[in-house]
Amino acid sequence: MPIVERPSSTGGGYDEEEFLNAEVFPTLALEALGWGDGGAVEAVRITIDEPGRHKVGDVLVDGLGPARRPIRSVEYRAVPSMGSMPDQQLLVMQFDEGAAGAWEIILNPELLTVELLRDGHREMSFNGRSQFHIERLVSKAALEQKKTSTCTNMCFAEQFRGHKDSKPNGPTAVMFDLGFEGYSHVYGIPEHATPLSLEDTHGKEPYRMYNLDVFKYLDDSPAALYGSIPFMWSHKPGSSVGAFFLNSAEMWVDVLKGKGNPQLGTRDRVGTQWIAESGQLDLFLLMGPGPADVSRQYARLTGGTPLPQLFSLGYHQCRWNYKNEADVSAVDGGFDEHGVPYDVLWLDIEHTDGKRYQTWDSALFPTPQRMQRELAAKGRKMVTIIDPHVKIDEDYVTHKLATEQKYYVLNSDGETDFEGWCWPGAASYLDVMHADIREWWAQQFSLANYSGSTETLYTWNDMNEPSVFNGPEITMQKDLVHRLDSDRRVEHRDVHNAFGMHYHQATADGHVLRGRQVYGEDADRPFVLSRAFFSGTQRHGPIWTGDNAANWDHLRVSLPMVLSINLAGLPFSGADVGGFFGDPSPELLTRWYQVGIFYPFFRGHAHLDTRRREPWLFGEEVLGRIRAAIRMRYTLLPYLYTLFYETSQNGAPVMRPMWYEFPSSKALAEVQDQFMFGPALLIAPVLKKGPNPEFSTASGWRQVLLPTEARWYDFRTGQTFNSKFPSMKYDADLDTIPIFFRGGHILPRRETARRSSQAMQQDPYTLVVGPDADGKAVGRLYLDDGRSYAYENRAEFLLTEFSFENNLLKATPTAGGELRTDVLVDRIVVLGVKSPKKWSAKTHAGQSLECQAGPISLQGSWDDGQALVVRRTGLRVAEPWSVQFTEVWW
Ligand code: NOJ
């Protein structure tokens, strides 16, 4: 439907000659999308397009072709006039009822409002507050005169701290309001160091999304950080919905909350207002109704997280910088000597020859391949850093080729290569917005091109916001020029937030290409960490939250940050453990490891100027605690890998806000100091300094909220909580991480943490069974080679469902099946059993198993609980089996 420009507050009359598209009005299109069987609608797309605006590419998957949904009925409904207003015609579209409820879309063509109703209740409204506005593209004549009837000066050129933005297209912003009706909380739109439930911005700064390299970010601020995902959630007991604004320009979002707010009226609602500096208005409203539905709907639009290699879920040891090969070898040896597992050793920028990426400082790293092979012999990998700026140096082959082929981002003249300033000094930037340039960059990762690399070397993409030390706000000028695939050109302004994602994408493609060259079709899966991110980044690899600081505030804020990034469809994420800037106290470092083992991406990292902090440098006690935490991570890898399998299928977060798992609870909406790690584990870490100034005896405690809907087990002692009183005080000395196992779940685990994840691949599993109040539990295990695409190519994987009911534990392989493995489920632990010895157990084959009272875990300090334990079962993970437990009366 064509729409017309609405007069702005400053505006008088328009002269159509001012506009580029004087003849063609912007058009509003509504699409109803759904992915399940039947006609049910799950998302509505509102597009307001104007020829000439940038449309974001490479984010939506599958072209949405099969997703469009038929409308069950359309009718015009007349709304009687108010005062002198004429009658209004509403267009009402109804859809077949589905899991997401019976939806209706009501369009008011006059006021240009779109309302979404579920089962007769209004849930979301577009333009309900008449804030929709689009600065129509201006004509060539107006551009030349730098003037329209509503705009002069700033609309046509801006100055910022000595930087000039020539604004060659004049004003191009697009803005709209979106109301969440009956809701009190909104979440998401990372990346911000703010509370999980977004705060009212009335009278304050709005949330800003503009990928920036921020030096020492604050721990409570809506200011922009390294990544942007314009995807917002709203949740109330019993209902979740989402809104995704597909636009990669700088964006601002205001949040106005509910009742009594003079701008919103008396209803419970959250009003949000979005402004993007340029680009198309392309908005997806996701209709839930549950949290898992919203995650799935977003993953259907933008893709899920492909299964990562198992090693990448282990512990990563990083520092700016490990100095030379001897240092690498000593650190690696230190982990073995002190019995601390780890999988990956990282090299920061100093390993290169003068910050020329994909080169080595030959004095410090004379034999890089030997170094990598030594790590690989222990099942470990190495990561090197590769940033998007390329040193301007005629003798540097990357620069030489990129210059010859005109592969750099261009100045605003559209001709000359842009030069900025970064680690190497003067540098140019690969224009990864173009597919051919990405393809070329991917080829640079072949073993032949990247000299000194081996097939166990992976990549870290840093500074890809992109960071330009001498640019405005330490990034690129907005009027720089990129070339797109169709030979179209766009300003940096239009694509800024997506740039880093494309660099990440090109690098990940490079890994896949290298993998194919080395292994054929069963290539290893890519591993590339990125600092900048955007919607779609989840398809290319993990991200981390950048340069945090070694203080308690940054430890605390890491939880809402990683939780909201998880909600935004990017589960593979984490914060630098220990804090990047500054030196953590031993207590802070210990507590940070106890949190970090639950970040989906788990890496310790530190700034060049900090003291060394490998875990064994703080004495036996601290080492013991950090070792216990890291070992706990390794024992949980089977559960974590299964969570990653699930997110690859349905987009669910790995680290989840409490309300995500308990959506009907009111009390959990703002909880952010405890969280769910998948569906089965509740983690309530200690985030405050202990009361005792004497670190060695410092203890701590915290208040824990156990949702009353579930039965809970203390994951260490097995103590059962049937919580009528959900909030309790829990003692947590420095050896203790408060972890609670949710009744109704079965968790696969490996008991013995070895030196790397690879060294544990053939170890037997333990199943921990936590019956709910009805004595039932379910769980699953996903298993493959942990490395290659054989799971996709030849179904070489195993998916086994476990169930426990009437004291019968059953394993049923349900998918895959081509994986050959003799691995056993050797140990079964059933929680919540009063007298474990008064039980007997028998397998489906009639074999009797001894029931004992035993420790819940064989791991270090986690062995003081007692549960019903069956050992040496001889049951194979790849086969169906069952074990009947029977209470013996004597
Ligand atoms: C900035 C990154 O955020 C940090 O992690 C890294 O150590 C430095 N760049 C140096 O490469």
C-alpha cells in the first residue's frame, strides 16, 4: 500500500520536487509468516520501502519463501467517527489458529497503525503513538542546494570533533514506535552493560546500537559497545513476543514503561521508539507465545548456531601476550603439571611480524608449526589473532594483493583506498561487504597461503567494529564507500553494524575451505571468535564481551550482558574471565572462574600491562579452587554439547534468564544474578566480595530463588528442596558454587576431567537422575566425533533420549545411528532416594546391579553428597537399554 510523507513538526508544505522518488511513494507491505504445519502464523513482517534505500543482505536465511502464510479471512470494518473525523475503515486479517494462538492483524490505512491481537487481546501495536516517520530521500537538486523545505545545515553535512561527515544523501532516518500491550518488561537489543530487563529511558539516554571499540566501558550504561542485534523481547507471565528490526545503520531505542507514565496512559504496556539513521524499515514481529517459540522464530529468520567443535567448549587460555615459544611451552606444561584441563592456547597481536596478520615474529616464534604440533599431540589447539586492518607496506603480500585488486574500503570519493590508523600504524581495511572480496580473504587461510599455520590453528577476529584509532568515535567515517555484490555502492553509514559480521563470516568460510582441502568432505568445523557482532553472527562463530575490567561490578554485569546476547540468538558468548584491565584479587579471580565455567564461551584473558595470572601463580588454595571449577566444566561437557546440538536445531539460548525456563512466574522477570544453564541447572554464583578481609578464610553466602514450580536438588550434596519458600540463604564459602539441579531432568556427565576435551572422548558417561515430585525425569545426550561434518554427511551421530518413570530408567536412541562407539554409560546416580541401599536394580537383560549409597560426583571437592549410585553397568550408550529400580522391603 502506498503511503505518503507525514508532515514533520518543523515542516510546512512540501514541494514534491524535493524528493528523489517524487513519483513513487514509499510502500507499506505486510506479510504473515509461519513455519509449522498448517496455516498458523508465527511472525508478521512490516516493510516500508522506498526505492534507493539500503536493504540488509546476508542476514535472513532461506529467502523466507515457504514461510508465507495464507490469510483465513479479510474484512473491512468501519469504525464510527469521533467528533469531526470521518469514519475509518480498518482492514482486519484473521489467521488459522495455531500453537501461537488465534491471531488477527488490524491495519488502519488512515493512521497507518498495525495492531496484532492474540485470542482477541492486543499484544503489539506498530505506530500506536504516531511516531512513524521516514525522511524521504531527497532529489539531486535539493542535494546540490543542500536544502529542502524542512531541512538545511546539519541535514547535509556534520562535524564531529574535527571529523566531517559529508552526508552525500542528506537526511535519511527512519523511525517508528512499537508498543507491547499488557507487558511490563522488555529485554535484548545487545550489546549494553545494563540490567537484563531494559530500563525506562524517559529523560535519559536511549539505548544505542553502533558497533564501537570502547575503551574501558562503564558497567551500567545504555551506550553502544562492540556489537548490535536489533532484536527485542517482551515477556509477561504466560506470553512472550519479539521484535526484530533488520537494519544495520546506527540505531537508538527508547523504552517507556507502563502504568502511570504520562506518555503511555494508564494501561500496562511498554512503549518503545526506534530510530535508524538510514536504511529500510523492515520489521519482524514474532508471536511466541512461549520463550522457546520466540527463540525458534528468530532462528528461522536469521539461522541457528551451527554445532561447534567440542574443543571450543573447553577452557581457552589467553593473554596479551604469550611472549615466545618457550613461554607457550611453559604455560602449556603448567596446565599439565597442575592438573588443570584446557583446550586452546591463544596468541595476541605481538606474535606477528609488526602487526602484519598471518605472519610470525621470527625471533620470538621461529617454529610455529612445531609449536602447534606439540599442542596438538596433547589434543590441544592454538588460536592466533587476525584483525581487519591491513598494514600499508608494499612488501606485505596481503597489502600488495589487496591494493592490486582494489579490495579495500574506499574514501568518500569512491575511488581511493581509505587509510586509517590502527595497531600497525597506517592501515587499509578489506571491504568484506563484497562476496568476491570475502572469498579471496577466505582463501588466505589455506595452509599454503598462511605460512606457519597447521590444521589445528584457529582464529580470533578482533577490532572488527571496525576500530580506526583516528576515526570518529574510533571507527570509520560514515561517508566511506563499500561495494556490494551487485556492483551497487553504499555508504558505510548503511552497513556499519554488519561490517564486523561479514569479516567474521569470511574468516569462518576460510576455515571451512581449509578444512575441505585438508580433510575432504569431513572437514573440521570452523572456530573463529569475533568481537563485533550483528544478527546472523551466530552462524559464523562465538563472540566475547570485549575489554571488561577486573572488578566485582564487571563480574556482576557480565551476567545480564551474556544473558541478553543469548536471548538475541547468539548463545556462543562469554566475558573475559578475570577481567581484561587490571589485576583481580585472588578472591575475585576464583569467583570469576566459578561463573566463567557457565559462560557458553569460556576464556581467561588479560591486558598486556597486567600481572601474569595463570591459575597456579596464586598458591595451592587458589589453584585448587580454580582447578575444581574448570574440572566441573569438563565433566559437564556432554550436557553442554547436547545443549549446543539443541540450539543448532531450535535457536534456544544456552545460558537462560530464569523467566525463560519459568515463564509463568511473576517474581523472576528482573532476576539476573542467577540463571539457568540449559533447562536442568540453576546457577546462583557468588558475585560479591566475602565478608572476611582475610582472603584465605573468606566465606560468602547469598540469597537464592528456587522457583516453586520445581523440586530442586543441591548439585553437590543431593539435598532436596521442595520449596514453598522460594528465597533462601545459601552458604557458599570459596570452595562452593551454588548449583541446583532441577527435578524432572536427567543429565549426562563424564566423571574424570582430563587434560583436554579430546582426551575424554572415549570415557564412560554418568547419568544423574533427578526425579520430579511425580517421580519422573527426562533428558538427552547428543554425541558425534566432536570435530567434523560427518554428522551431517553420513548421520554419524547419536541422539539418545532418557526417561525415568515408575523407577524405570530407559535409554532410547532416536536419531543418527551411524556413529560406531563402544562408550559406556557406566554409572547412574539417582537423587532424592532416602535409603539407597534398600534398592535393587536390574537391566533389561536381567543382569542385577548393586545399589549403593555413594557420592554424587567423583570430582574433587564435590564428593560430599550421598545418592543412590549404580556402578559398572556395562550398558552401551549406542544401544537401547533400561534399568528397573525396585525398593526392597526388609
Ligand atoms: C582489543 C581486544 O579487545 C583485546 O582482547 C586484545 O587483547 C587487544 N585488542 C590486543 O589485541
